[in-house]
Amino acid sequence: MVSAGMAWAFVRYSRDYVEDERKAKEAKLGVHAHDCELPWEWRAQQRQ
């Protein structure tokens, strides 16, 4: 899912998908095709 741009690499728990995410960003695939807020950042704002 990360390599297809359908998910982010959640590095808080694992760095296994960082390279896949980099390649998806370069290709502007899926969520990387536009400016999109990261889910964990959105949730943190909602708690405040």
C-alpha cells in the first residue's frame, strides 16, 4: 500500500517502508499527488 501511495510509512513503529514512501512521493502516487495532512497530525490537533 505504501509503494502504491495509498498509505504513509508510519515511522513511529517501523522504518521498513520509508524507501517505498520516498519512491511514491517522487512518482506523485496516491496521497502524495496532492497536499494531504498526515492522519496522526490531524488526530493530534483534534485532541487539543
